[in-house]
Amino acid sequence: MEFPKFNLHPQVAAGVKAAGYTSPTPIQQQAIPSVMAGCDVMGLAQTGTGKTAAFVLPILHRLMQGERGRVRALIVAPTRELAEQINESINQLGRQTRLRSITVYGGVGVNPQIEKLKQGVEIVVACPGRLLDHINQGTINLSKLEVLVLDEADQMFDMGFLPDIRRILKHIPQERQTLLFSATMPDDIRRLAHDILTEPVTVQVGNTAPPVTVTHALYPVSQHLKTPLLLELLRHTDTESVLVFTRTKHRAKRLGEQLEKAGYKAASLQGNLSQNRRQAALDGFRDGTYQILVATDIAARGIDVSQISHVVNYDIPDTAEAYVHRIGRTGRAAKSGDAFTLVTSEDTVMVRTIEKKLGAQLERRTVEGFDYSVPAPHKDSEFARPPREPQRRKPQAAGQGAGGGPATPAKSGAAGRPQPHAVKPAHPGAAPTARHPQRSTRAR
Ligand code: AMP
């Protein structure tokens, strides 16, 4: 099926053409006709599948008819970054429609939002907290709402937004079309879907399976050698743009600094940054100012940087779902990508759980020439296992899928071979290697 088959309004179809989309992705093929028919839809799809356009296009089509200057579509998203991305898609795909869309989220001034709402908009993309503020202060009028979208519902649940969502639902018309998108379907989301969707059409693509375009590999290593191994991997791999995940904000900040010190154009994205600095890090990553972005799961949620060539799990995630979410950032919309995960012997259970979820064994690789035998420099060094930050999502049951001993490195030389176009640090020479580990530097 091709886009013309949808019979989108010509001004919306022009946006599709301008965006360079030639054929719809599977989620778009499944969802667009049902949404255009006015049905409630439950979409099981992760980031990277083209799910945003799957709801944005039918919404733009619908809003081409009817009143302007009223909020007629509301999209609720868990993070500011995701809200911005959705708004960008709306602006890109709706550039010919003269429909107006704004973002509404906290951490930035409320007055510009109030001003834009007064001027009149048809689409609002909002995070739950600030949206409720506007509702409570009477600065948003949702009485004409026709379509509600809850995007990344499972993430909203993870972040504790479900009570806010239920409050928002009390302030919008009962008579409406509701679309719910989620990468996973935990019980609470299933219940929410049951409560708010009427005879929904379920569309599903690659449920919790990462994009097929991604090549996965595990790099077994000791905790204290993770940074030197990452530097070695970066040196020997042809990377365009790398998203690195750490378990904690503190580790994200510190690893970002270490990579910068090693000469890479790197930035870190973590919850402690002001909105301006988060945006600067994201914009810099998107426009290539930064080649490497180090982030925690929450900070990186929804990041859409189409050209991400590599995702590196510096720390393995706590759940198989989180692994799929992280990996969804590369190999987006049919681009290929690589996903490297640094694993220690403590990660064996989670590795088995992830492999079970993926239905395949992940390849173990070693980097040729890297000295894996360098001892830890200090017992309480900075490379010691990180303390876990409080997790909102329950980790998967220990022991699930476990079956073997610690992950053992495969014979060296199978992969991780120096590649012809390895990216060099901006000012080479500063990178520590396993052979010359740098002394620990305390994080500032
Ligand atoms: P999403 O899953 O909505 O975050 O989309 C992932 C990426 O795929 C975004 O960069 C979109 O611009 C891109 N995309 C969405 N639909 C298509 C399509 N039909 N053809 C090519 N790229 C697309």
C-alpha cells in the first residue's frame, strides 16, 4: 500500500511528500485507515516504527475540515523531548495546512504558552503536569476536543503519570476519538485502555522486538575497564552518532566528561540539567555538534535522532523492555544500526532475560588487542559498580531465563576488528586505554 491509497487531504499529502516518505511503515499501514475512519485505536508500537505519523497524519486530515482556533486534538506524552518531537512532526507534515500546534510542558515559562493558547491553536502536545496546571487555572479550553492521543502510555505509567492522566480525562469531552500508543502492555495500561477506549481496533508491530535493522553484540568486560573498552570500541568503529546509556545520572555526567577529556565531541543528558541545557545537548547531538550523547533511560526517552548509528549500553538496563526501548533509537525507519552492550559477570541474569525476550542469543565479542587483564586500580575506585538509582518499574524476576555461568568472552578476533573508517577523537592522544588506565578522577 502506498500513501495515495489513504486519500489524505491534498495539503496533508503534500507534507508527506515534502518529508520524503515514499511508502507507509507497517504501523502506518495498519493504523491510518482505522484512525481516519474515526475508530479508537490501541497501537502496540515502539519508537522508531513511524508511530508518530501514524496518528499525526489522520489528525491533520480530520482537522482540515471544521472550526479553527479551538483545541481539537490533544496529544499527551511523557517527556518534553517527545512532546517537542511530536510537535516537529506535526509542523513538518502539516506545513501546508495552516493548522497550529503548540507544546505545553513544565520547566519553561507558562506565559508564552498562555499567550499562544489565547491566540488560538488546533493541536496541543502536552506533558501531563503542566497540562493539568492549565486546566486548573482555566488557561486552556478543551471543551471542543475531538481527538485524544496518549503516546508512550507505558512510559507515562513508569513515570507515575497515570493519576494525572485520569484527572485530565475528567476535563475533556466523553464524546471523542481516543488513540493509545504503548511499546509494552503492562496490566495498568491494559486497564486504562479498557476504561477509556471504545471498541478499539488493535494494531501491533514488532511487539517488544527491536528493529530488525539493528545488529546486537555483547562485550563482556570488568566493571573498571568499561571506559577504556568504550574508548577502544569508539576508536575502532565507524560511528556517525552514538547514544550511550548509563544506569545513573551521575555516571552519565561523569562519562560525558571522560569522553570529552578523551577528545570526543560529547555531551551528557540527565535529569539535573536545566531545560535550556537539555535542549542544547539534544540540538547539538541532532546537528552533529556532539557526536556522542550520554544519557540515562529517563533523559533519553523518546529521543529521535534518525541518524544514530550506534547505541552503546555502558550499563545494561534493568529490564528487557528497557533494552528494546534503548535499541529502538538506532536502526530507525529502515536505517541500519549497531547496539553494543558492555556486560560484567553480574549481568548474566539480565543478559539471559533479554535473550529470552528477543528469542535469540546475542553475539559475544571481544576487542582484539585490548588488555582485559588490567587489574582494578583501587578498591573504591570510580569504576566500582554504581549504586542503583531508585527504579519506578519493577525489575524482572531474578533467575528468569538464567541458565549459565558468567558471560565469558568469546575467542578474540571474531569481531571488533579495526574498521577502515574508525572515527578519531577531535584531539587524539588523550584517550586512556586499558594498557594505560588513567588514575581515577573524582566527579565534580
Ligand atoms: P517514530 O517512530 O514516529 O518516532 O518515527 C521514527 C522515524 O521514522 C522518524 O524520524 C520519522 O520521520 C521516520 N518516518 C516515519 N514514517 C516514515 C515513512 N513512512 N517513511 C520513512 N520514514 C518515516
